[in-house]
Amino acid sequence: MKKATRTLLALVLALMLVFAFACTAKPAEEPAEEPAEEPAEEPAEEPAEEPAEEPAEEPAGPRNVIYQGKAESDVFVLAWNEYCAKTGCKDTLEVWAAGTDKIGETTTAQIQSKTLADTGWWNLQHILANCESGAYYAVNDFIDELFGGPDYFAPDTFSLCTSSDGQIWAFPTEMQVQGFVYNSALWEQIGVTITEDFTLEDLIAAIPSFNEAGIQTIANGWGSGWDTWGWYFWQNLYGAKDACFEVYGSNATKKYSESEMGKAYESLAKVAEAGGFSADATTIDFPSACALMNESKAALETVSADFIYGDPASGSYYLCETDNDKAGVYNYWLGPKMSDSSYDQNVAIRTVNNGYYISINISDDAKAALLDFFKWFYSDGNDFMIKSAMVQPVAGYVPAVEVSPLIQTLIDLTVNHSSSSQVTLSNYINQAYDGDTIWQQDVYNWITQTYEGIICGTIKSADLPAKLAEMDAIVEATNAEHAG
């Protein structure tokens, strides 16, 4: 019994242990789902590399232009300095000053040795005569590029530097008219007003009134021998444009005395014999004539437009910035009409006589600098030039600065006037002799000496028939030499 009891008790305890174990055992856990793998992030795109910046170009150094002129202070140089001051340009101008008397000789030598300066001032007749040398560019393409063509400029601007094939060989200097500066206050003092139809007879009639007032009618004398612009223009009024080709050269058809050009000397003799010139005319040079005008001691002076304010290289004795100019009493006049002429009197000498060539030797950089300057020179530069009474030949130019009556009249006569344009007597003679200046010296000597004699009182009206016969013989001999 005790043994059975112990056995039963053991069995019960075993069952209790099994039950307890069953009640306390946890169910087997299902394996946890592994989280779905997120797609692997693609590596972030690195920002595209910007192309490496090229190092900034160093600003080009100053472009150097070599200019050959009459002096280191001539108007081209002054204009270049103004251009750089206004625009901030860093380009430089290297000036070769040849001198007024040596410019032709120096330029000719450089053309022959192929060492011509980048640009330079020269007479257009000489530039045109040497255009076939290959020493400088025709500038047509430059004018088209900068200004849209030659019509930007006044009519006749390029008449003296255009070859027969239409090529233009220089940029222009100022356009000149040739006539007289007069003191309007002195003319008002004697009760006379100069008008468009004022004649030689009107001029001669005014001389006694000026003499009575102690005023010299005409300031010019013969001390310099070259201030003769107005007197040469009188030959244009007597038909020089046509007559030169009838009288001069190998194709001449008439004697000099048979043309009307001889009347120009007769007209001047009438003025001289009426007392229009000083008794001291032999010694009155151009500076002295300007002084007479500036001191209100003379009423009239023949002056080409380019000499009114003078050559800045000398800066003396011209009419620049005087009290008379500031007071507005100076004005400009083409001169009297010639009532005994059969030719048109509504004409003017209106020419560009000089210009700036561009050498074939110029570098690309220097050429670019020069063309940039020319773009300014004939636009904004106009107002700088007009301060020196130099009218740029730009069609319809209207100054943006205040100018005196003298300067305004010059502008009107130069680029805004209806009169027909002609070139100077010397140009017509040169054309008649096909540009061969060697044949013209005796002709010019006679013209010069005759003017001198009339102005200084040694040649009178009564002497002129014999003088004209003398000229006939000179022209006949010159024409024969030229033809041979």
C-alpha cells in the first residue's frame, strides 16, 4: 500500500509537471518577415562640371598710329588728343613732324623707299598723282563701313582725290571756301550793308567813305605774297572753270587775252586806283593785315577759311578769339559780283584741298585704331573742329555748340549753300596741263607778278593790254613745250 501510494503520487506529480510545462510554454514564433529591401539609392548625381573658364583676355595694349604732319601741334594731333580725352581711348599717336616746307619732299621719299607713315596730311593733287604707286589704300570700303558711303559727306568732298576708275584715295581735311572776312560794324558806320548781290561797283563806291573815316578798305598787302585767295577767285567769276581748258595745255583753242580772265586784273586795278589798298602795301604781310582787322583799322581782308583761325602750330597773328570775333562783328563773304562777266556769279570755291592717306604699311591694329578715330572725327569731332573755324565736309552739319556769326556763315557757305562749287584756279590750270606742274611755273610767275604790281601800284589799268600780250607769249611757249 505504501509502495502503491508512492507510485501513484509520483505519477500525479509527473502529470502535474507535464501540465505545468504545457501551460507555461510559449508557442513557437514564426520567423519574423524580414523587411522588404528598399531599392538601393542610386548615388546622387554629382553636379555637372561647368567648363573651366578660360582666363580673361588681357586688354589689348594701346594701338600705335604713326602720323606724318606739318607739326606736332597741328589740328589732326589736337583732334586725336581730344578724341582720347572724350572716349577714354588708350591708343597712341606717334607724330613725325616733317615741317610745312618739307612735307611733300619727305612723303615722296617715303613712297619711293616704301616706308610711308601709317597716315599723314598731304595735298590731294599729290595724293592722286601717286595713287598708282601702291603706297596707300583706296578708302572706298572704309567710307562705306564707317559712314554708309560717300553721300554722308558734302558734295564735291572727294572731287580732288578720286581717280578715273572711281577710287577715292584719302579721307578729307576741312572743306574750304575762299573769300573775305569783313567787319560789319565798320560797314554800318559808313551806312553800307553787304548783301548777296553786292557788286564790284558797290565796293569801289564805298572806298572814299572808308578813306574819309581813316579806315583802310582792304587790309591785305603784298608783304607775304601768298594771301591772294579772293583775287584768284575773281578769275573764277570770269569763267576760269571753262577758260583754263581753252587757253592752257596742248589742246588750247584761244589766246589768254581772248578769254575773260584778263578782266579780273582790270577789276583789281580799279579797286587799287580808287584807294582800296594801303600806300604801304609792299610791306603789309598777312600778320599785319590780320592786326589791322583786329584793331578795327581795316574793313575787309581776303582769307581762306582754313586761315581764319590759323595753323595751331604757330598760334599767332590770325583772327582767332579776338574781341571783334567775340562781339560778333566779323562775318564772311564770298566777294562782289562782277557785272561785266558773262559767266554765272552764283559760284563759290568750295574744296577739300588736302587729305589723310592710309599707308599700305599700316598694321591691322593701327588701322583699326585709325578708323575708330575717323568715325569720331567726322561725327562728334565736328564740334571740336569748328572751334578752329574748320568746317568738316559733312552734309547738313549743324553745330551742337554755340558759334559766332562768322563761323555760322562759314558753315552755311560750306555745306548748306545753293551756289555751284568750283575748285581753285591753280587746280584748273593743273588739270589743263595733265598734272605736269613743271610746265606751269612761268604761267604762275606772270600771274603772281601782275597781282603784286597792281596791289603795290606799279601796274595801272593802262598797262594791262601790254601785260596780257606778254602773257599770251608765255602761255603759247608753255603749251608748245607741254605738247612736245
